[in-house]
Amino acid sequence: MNAEANATPELGAQFPAGTFTPKPGRGRPLRMLLAQTRVEALLIVRHGEQALLTLVIPLALLVGLSELHIGDLPEPRVNSVVPRILALAVMSTAFTGQAIALGFDRRYGVLKRLSATALPRWTLISGRVLATLLVVALQAVVLGVVAVLLGWSPHLSGLLPAVPLLVLGALVFGAAGVLVGGALRAEIVLALANAIWFVLLLAGGLALPAADLPGPLGTLAGFLPSGALAAALDAVLVNGTLPGPQPVLVLLAWGAVCGAAAVRTTRLT
């Protein structure tokens, strides 16, 4: 028997071309990011408690505060209400929703299992961030349409500056959500995240304008992330001017502190 007969046939001789198409292995980074973003966004939208926080409560407060005479607001009341409700929507999605989701993902080992797959860690983080921004954009559109039906007439020149403010607010509250949800037990996260949500809603001047809060609470509201975001959005949407340095600096400070602390304390399990 000659050497050619004993030689092992090449792969192409055993299997026809196209048998192993597509090639097994890690996918393209952009495709993985889009797939992870889609999954994260669907999880947020389909979750009943998250839907209550992200859309139902903000819509109810938008209609109620615009139609009921609570607080001393100029007419149309909806103009002054919309910036506060947008800040509430961002806080609900990026902070409370993400903190609770992260806490229970850690409890059930979701993050640990995902980190063992071919998905890079930056894809997991970026996908969650982009999904949050997509939900915030959806909230802004829905709340904006309802507000227009209620008589909302914002300064058109302030619509464009409002976009980076919403993004900044989402990143700041997202960092705070990771800080709470990434270090504590899921049951504690559930109680603590909702408690902080109520504190930021009331003390941050979202349910009532900061000027109507009693005593030093009105001053404190401007130094809370919820109050700072509401003040910045009020400046661009109601007054048609750029926000002053204080609300932006307050947001940046909260984001830096929460982000740095989250990096040091967040655990996968």
C-alpha cells in the first residue's frame, strides 16, 4: 500500500464546503452588543413592577399634578410639571428598576453565568446601559405626547439641550442603582431602592416644587440628584435657557461618587 493511500484525508475532502457555516465561535462585537441590548430592553419593558415604576406612576402623576391644583404653579400647570415628571421617569428606570434587577440577577446567578459565556464583560455592561437609555427615550416620547394633549407648550429651543440632560441623569441614577443593587442582598435591595425612590420623590421636589417644600427641604432639594435633574430640565424646557452650573455639577458629583463606590463594591453573586 503506497503512502498516498495511508495519508489522512484533508478536512475539505471529508466534509463539503459550507458544512460548518457559520463558523462556531464568538460573534461580532457589534452584533453581540445589539443582541444584549435588545434582551435587556425587553426584560425591562415586560417586567410588571418595572412598568409600574417607569410608566404608570409617572403618567398618573403627570395627569394628576397638571389637572389638580396642588402647589402654586403658573398656568398651564403642565409646563412646570413635565420637567419634574421626566426626572422621576429617569430615576425610576435608571435607579430603582436597575437596582432591583441587578440585585435579583445576582441572587439567581445570572451575572455569574453570563460572565462565563463568550460575551465580553463590556458587552454586558454596555447592553444594560443602552437598554436603559432606550427605555428612557420611550418614556420621554410617551410622556411628551400625553403632556402635549394636556396643553404642554415647551420652549422649542430647549428640546435639544434636554436630551443630554436626560442621558446624564440616566447615567448618574444608573451608577447609583448599580451601587445599591451590586452589593446588597436582593431582599434588602428591593426595600432600600423603593425607600430611596420615595425620599428622592418627596425631598427632591418632584411631587411638589422645591419652592413649596417646608423649611430647609427646599434648599436640600437642589443638592439631591432628582432635584438637580428637575431644575436643569425646568431651565431648558420652561425658561428656554441653559441650566446653571449648580444642577449640572451636582449631577456630576453624584455620578462620580456613586460610580467610584460601585466599582469597588459590586459583586457578581
